[in-house]
Amino acid sequence: MYQLTMFDDEPLSLFEQALLRGSLIAGGKYRIYGAALNMNVADFAQFLKEEHGYSGCSIDGGFIDYSPRGATIRIYNPTKEEIHDWNDTAKTIKRLINTDKYLNDKEKEYMKKLQEAHGGMIPCPKPRYGYGEGWA
């Protein structure tokens, strides 16, 4: 029902699909990508906690909540709840990036322009600030 696939790979889980949306704050997905490239897992987990704050949204077949304890997925049918702490969330995003599943082609082009504008490096962002329109 809510199986997103990337070419012939394994389908992404509902949790992974939700993470592909970024933080739901303007420029958030780009900041998350930049932070993942520049930080170790522990620092990246702290970054995600600050970037997401208290937030959430509907996802296909459920809801994702972000809070200080991490990401909680609530699936409606069958009723199920998954709790992912921020370290698990950070590791999952890094894996999505390392397997080239986190950014779509348009997002990759934006990050390429950002990288070129900053001398070949992607700058390390601050939570909830930067990487919006006009940064590249």
C-alpha cells in the first residue's frame, strides 16, 4: 500500500519515507543533508533533535511525530507504533545518503550549486537556519 521503491532496491520503510521529507521547515532537508556530511552520528543526532523540535505530519498510512525522545511513527492499519531515538534516526539518514536515496535529482542539483558557491564544500549548517532560497 505505501511501498516506495528506488529502482530495483528493497522498498523503503514508512520511517525511511517520512525521513525523506526533511524537517518540514524551509530548507530543512538541505540542512539535514549538509549536517549529515559534516558531523559524526552523535553530533548529527543532536542537530536533528534541534532541527525537528516538536513537529509532525501525516504520512501515507499513518503519522510521524518528532519530540525530544526521537521520531515516533504511528501506523493506522494495522495499528502499530515504532519509536526511533535520535541516534537511530541519524544513522538511518546517513545510510539513505550513502546509498543515494535521500535527495532526488532536483535536490542534488541544488546541493551541487551550493557546493560550488562555497569553494567545493558543503557548509555545515545550524539547525533551523540557512540553505533556503538564495544560499546557493
